[in-house]
Amino acid sequence: MYPLIIGLLLFAGALGQNQPAQQVPAQQTEKQQAATEPPTKVGNETCLTCHDIAADFSHNPHAKQECEACHGPGSAHVDSGGEDKSVSFKAHPPKWANQQCLACHGDNPDVSHFFKAAHGRNGLSCISCHEIHPPDVRFGLLKTKEVTLCIGCHQTARADFLKPYHHPVLEDAMKCSNCHSPHEENLRPMMRRAAGSAQACVSCHSDKRGPFVFEHVPVRVNNCESCHQPHGATNQRLLRRNEVHQLCLECHSLTSNVLTAQPPAFHDIRSPRFRECTVCHRQIHGSNADRAFLK
């Protein structure tokens, strides 16, 4: 029995060795070899054969660059007749697109920390806001007007700008980037720093810059937003409370763990005359003459 089984196995092995090897088509072999080789550059002339953007791109600051300086080598895209999308920014995750842009723009201190900024950490890429091949001249190559672009995501800011008192952003008298730096990350997210102060507000409100002999602690230690709503509010001073005394009493009251001066006994808050604190404490942001900010 066993000799018969062994004989059959040896016969099958010999029969398999005598069969000719299966032929692989030459065209298929070339495709497999091309897939394993890294793509190479093909030059701008090849790109412009299909992508007719020369006229629109002539006014662009990127016009002096080769297409493949940003998109990468395009031979795989060309050989596949456009089916290979490896040169398209939209075919890659945001991090890849950002790395392509930062390869040149990374030397700019306003942009170099984009990966740490709120926009970079939350999965946005450069092409989320910028259009690299716009058909017309645009500031910053933005996809649309700056404020329209920002409030498209920041809906709460849009609602604040519609309040009765607001910074004139929707009226085009200001831009979001006057106060915010969308590519940076500071201790206060995306806020620009004015010279000599951590607050962007003093760039315009220079009389509040200081330093003062007698500092108001929230202004120096925290920030303007401790008392103000910078985008908009329902009161003229953009305060977080519509009545001044309500805002002041958040700190100046018998509250535990709040080390601030308490109002004297004759300040009867029930009387209207004591509800407008800044009528007397006029230099509330800081004073060089009076500890109580009376002048």
C-alpha cells in the first residue's frame, strides 16, 4: 500500500516540473514595474497640456514656481491618463497639504507654528481658506472676502456682530485679522500681540496700554475680555453685563477667594446713584494719580 502511494506522489511531482511556466503579458509587467518605481517630474509644459490655467496663473505670486514644486512629481498622474490623483491636494489628508505649503512658507514667523494653532489642530488645511489658482487677483489668495470666510465657521462671532453695538467688521471698517492671527497660537488662542502688551486691543485703544502707577488687576493680569465682549454686545461699552455695578460686583463683593477691595458701607447699591461705578471711578483701566481710580 505505502509503496503505491509514494510512487503516485513522485509521478505527480515529475509531471508538474515538466509543465511550462505561465507567461505574464509584457504590458502587465511594465505596469507593475512602473507602480513600484517612484514618480518623476514631467515639467510645466506637460501639465499645461491639459490644465489650461496659464492665463489665470500669470498674476499669481506662485507663477514663478513649477507645478511640481507644490504638487509633487507628476509622471504617475500623466501615465495613468489622469486617474492617479496623487498630485491633487484634495486627495491627501490636511497634514500633507500643510507640509507642502510650509516647505516654503515655514520661514514666515506668522505661519510657522500653524500645526500648533487651533486651526491646524482641528484638521484644517491651507486650502480650507486659500485658493492657490484663483481666476482674479485676491489678497492673501483667500477663497472669498475675509470676514465671509471667517464667519462661515465662527457663527457665534457673526451673531455678536449683529448686536446693536459691535466692532465694525461686517461694515468692512475692520478685518478679523486686525485682532486675530489665524496661523498662530499664543496663550490667548489666535490673538495678535501688540507691542508692550499681551492684548491686541491696545493697538487701537492706546490710552489703555499703560503701564500705570495704579493698575486695575483684571486689565493687567487677565485680559480685556474679563469685562468686555469684543465682538459685540447690547450696551455701548461692550460690557459683559448691561449694568456697570453688576460687572464690578462680580469681583468687588463679599465673595470667598476673591482678594479685592469691598465697597464701603455708604455705597448702597439699592440707590441709583451708586450703580454707575465709573461716574466716580473714571480711570477704571488704570490711573497714575489715584489708587481708587477716581482721576
